[in-house]
Amino acid sequence: MEKQGFADDFKRRIRETKTTRWIRFGVVSLLFLLWVVWMRTWWLAVFELLLFDIYITGYIPFTWWKKSKSKFVRSVMSWVDAIVYALILVYFIFSFVGQNYQIPSSSLEKTLLTGDYLWVNKFVYGPRVPITPVHFPLVHNTLFGHKSYLDNPSTEYRRLKGLRNVEEGDIVVFNFPAGDTVATKFEETPQYYDLLIKQYGRDAVNTNKAVFGDVIYRPVDRRQNFVKRCVALPGQRLKIVNDTLYINGEIREFPKNVQFNYLYSTSSPMTDADLKELGISLSDLSEIEPGTSSRVNLKPFLPNTPDNARVYISPLTAGMIAKMKASGKIKDYIKFNKLVTYFEGNDFTSMVFPYGENGDWTLSNYGGEKGLLIPAKGTTIELTPDNWTIYQRAIRNYEGHSDAYLDPVTQRVMIDGQPADTYTFAMDYYWMMGDNRDNSQDSRFWGFVPEDHIVGTPMIVLASFDRERGLFDGKIRFDRILRSPNPDK
């Protein structure tokens, strides 16, 4: 038989391709080309040739196993083939469309509850092109105790066109900005690297692996996922006065379900039924026992409270207080942040960003007289010893000027070896806070959220599970399934 030439063989393969495969190729090809246009990375179009071979010509033997004489090989490889296709599909959906996330902490209660499972839309703000493109799609940064991604190849930050920008009041999922350097044994805890350094010293954290684990760097898209409410946008000035938020000098109303920690006394002990009705987690409730020194010191603040009455501390919303008033349950109450001086370990001035460098800034009174300027792309600020403490992390860690510091002799800022009196920001920044204001590790602790850390916004609550309840005792929160995660918008 005469050997068939490439041209004749190519024509034969085209001719023998079934109509259904042409239809499948057409659909996949159209989706792929639309994705290439969206990405604005034209060299990716070369992979159209690969799709043509997969669906039409079949020169690359991806399906060699289908012709195997071994039933075992065909069976195993059919599963492998299905899993690979599923993982590729999941990779693209999770990277460019949306992804499910779990709420692990109470920082947004009562808007979002611990145990809520959310669908987060990445399309709204425009999906971020993966910075670490080679990664396993079903986990975040670890798989079986090892990194789930490759550091190389990596890409520069780029965001595809979305429907709109982040708006004031949005609930936003983002990568933890202070999570760039992590001590691996503390990565899943509230004690991030900067706090560990502040508490134990740099040498101890970097050398004592038995306690702190390895100290490693995480790329932007591999840092821990946080979810908070965006309360200030790029270019705005933020100030907090007695817990009230001011943006550009204008008061912002509290979110409907905002809550603060209160010290309060009750007419009878708080029962499990009370906690369930009010929505107070047992882990959030603390009692101050009668006869203790704390009770004696606090007596002037709860004048209508008998010495033997029950006194508690827990987060409460305005609605919860109103409900307890109506039932006669609550006797006296006062915001706990007015009393922190009575309790050891609550030096909020040294804990808040930028870590005690701005005098009397606290969680409840923040930003100074003029307010804190949130950096915007293209905004130029004057660099002084006073504001260097505020903006140095953005300049050094987020915008890539690692060789930037305040000269202790001249008191001038040096950037990349040159003195700098001003700086122009290359990115937009946001200010994020939790609705559970006194129990939220948010921007008041670690500062600005750069635009390249933004992941998406929650669109719907998929499911919700109360960790403190049994299966037949309200564990599944049916009333939250398919609800909006942000009723204030």
C-alpha cells in the first residue's frame, strides 16, 4: 500500500470527523477565543491549534488508552481522563468566575455568621489573573502539608475587566495584606508575623522552628482569605469618633447588624434558650463573677445592678438590646470599650495600626483630627517622619520599594537609594472593617488593603452550620440558605 502523505492524511481526518465533534469543537473554540479576548493576551490564541487537534485531527494521542487491550487500563484511564477534565474546568471557574468560601470567624456577625458557606463572585470586580498560575485548584496554599502551588512561573498583577469597582459598603473577600511573611505554625491563627515579631522579637521567630515553624513568603494570591466590609475607598479620608465612622467628614450610618461588646447585668442567668433566641455564641459570652475585684471596680458603671446579680460581656446589636429590654431581661448595660482600662491586656493604643505610633488612636477613636487618607492610584503625598509610619508598609511591601526607610540622622525618607520628599502611589487601596466591631481583626490593626489583594464579593449563602449546635438542635441554619450575604446593599 502506498504511504499516505500528510496532506492526504489531514484531509482524511477532517472528512472522518463526526458532526457532533465539530459542534463540540465550535462551542469550546468560541468560549476559548472569547476568553483570549477578555484576557487581552493574544499569544494564548496559539492553543486554538491544540483544541483543533484534540477535537478534530487527533495527531497527539491523548486518548491512546481507549485502544488498549487491557480492560484495567481503559477503566483506570477513563477515570483519570474525567478527573483531569474536571480539574481543568474547576481551575477556570475558580480563577475567573467564582468560588466557594467558608466564614471561619465572627468578625462580620451578625451580617455573616461563623459557619456560613458563601459563593464569592470574582466576575463583579473583574477576576485577577492568577499570579501563581500553576496551582492545585481545590485547595488554597497547602496540600498534604506542602505548598499547593509553584512559585515559578509567576505573573505580574493584572485584573480583567469587570462589571464595576469596589463600592463603599460592599462585603469583600481579599487576601490578607499582612500575610506576605508567615510563621507556618501560626498561619491559621490571629497572630500574624508582624505581631509575633512585636511580641517575641525577630530572632526568636526566625530561629525557633520548633515553636514558630518555618518562616516563608506567600505570593499575593496564596495569602489567607479574609472577608470584611469596605468602609472607605481610595482617596477618601476616614475617621472614627466614639465608634461612629466619618468619611470625608460625613457620618456613615451603622450597618443594620453591627454589634459591639457590652458589659451588662441581667434579671436572671443567661440560659441556653436565651443564647439561642438572641443569637449569642457561647464562645462569645463571658461572665464576671460576684465578689471579684473587677465587679467592685465596675459597680459605678452598673448602678442598678445588685451585688449578687449576673454580669456578662458579649457582643450585642441594637436589636438584641431592644429585645432584652422588652422582656425585662437586661437591667444595666454599657459599651465595654469604655471600660478597657479596668482590664489588663487591652492596650489598644499599641495594638492598632500603625502600632502606637499615633498617640491616642484606638479601635473606637481613630484617624486623628483630619482623618486618615486612604491612598489612591496617582495620588501624591508629602513624606514626613510622622506619616512615614502610616504609609511605609504600602510603599515597601505592596508597591515593591523594599529599599525604602526613614534615615535616622537626616529624618528624610530614602526610596531606592534616593531621598524622597513625596511619593505617588501606583495602586488603589481600601479600608476594611468587620460589623462585629470589637471582635474584628481588620484594617484598624494592619492597615490598607491594596487593589491586587481583592478577590471578589459574596453573592449568596450556600449553606450555614452552627458549630455549637447538634444535628437535631439547630445545627443547620435553614433560614440562611440562599440568602443575600449583604442585606445592607
